[in-house]
Amino acid sequence: MTFIKRHKLAVILLLVCVVGIGWIVWSVRRNTALRLDLPRLKAARELWEERGPKAYHLVYTILRTGGTKADRYEVEVVDGKAVSASVNGRADDADRLHNYGMEKLYSFIERFLEIDKDASTVQRADFGAEDGRLLWYLRNAPAKKQSVEITVLSLE
């Protein structure tokens, strides 16, 4: 009788442990890779400035502390400047259009990086490898009881 046949439960437990450890290692590496700092943000921003489109339609959501539903933003950009924007389906005023676009999202995140110097604040982000576009951003500042999550739904 072979070892595997005699110790089926031990083999199954060993396999479960190996898979579990693999998942933990993958999770830690992924989480570390998403950690955001100023040099990583600047590199993504430079890539966006170099390779990102100058005209695009951007749709993203922002979920803030205490919110149960994310605000949905739709922005039309031409020649690098927002020409129209809506928040939750309502068009925003023309004098506020300077607050929208991918470049403004980078500025928004950079501001948080500058003010969040304490170690308890967690900031993570994911960027497009080809053009540096923001895909996802999370800021969690437990000491301040604040959080912000930005999710880019589409960029066309």
C-alpha cells in the first residue's frame, strides 16, 4: 500500500496548505506592488502625458467616507481640456470644467500623498502599463476616519 493511499487526509491537508501559502504570497506581492508613493505617481503621470490620448471620454466613480453609493463622473476631454462633465447624470457648470479629466485625478491623488505623511494612511493605485492611465486608487486614513476610492470604468 502506497503512502498516498495510507495517508489521504495528510496529503489533502498538505495540498491545502501549499495552495493557501501560495495565495498568501501572491496577495502580499500584489498588495506591495500596488503601494503608492510620489515617484510611482509621477512616473505614471509622465507616461500619461507622453502616451495618453488628448481627446477621450472618461467615466469613473468616487466613493468617499460614509457614502453608500459612489458618485459617477462622465467627462469629455478635447485637446487635453475638459469640454463637458456630469456628476451622477447632472451636467456641471462650464466654469468648473477645469476640475475634471485624468490630469485632475493625478493632481487630486498627488495632493493626498502630500498631506498624508503618517504611516497609518494606506494609499494604493493601479495604472495602465501602456499609457499610465489611472485604473484604480484607494486612500484609507484611519486616524482621520477618511477614505476615498476612485475606479475608472472606461476611457475611450
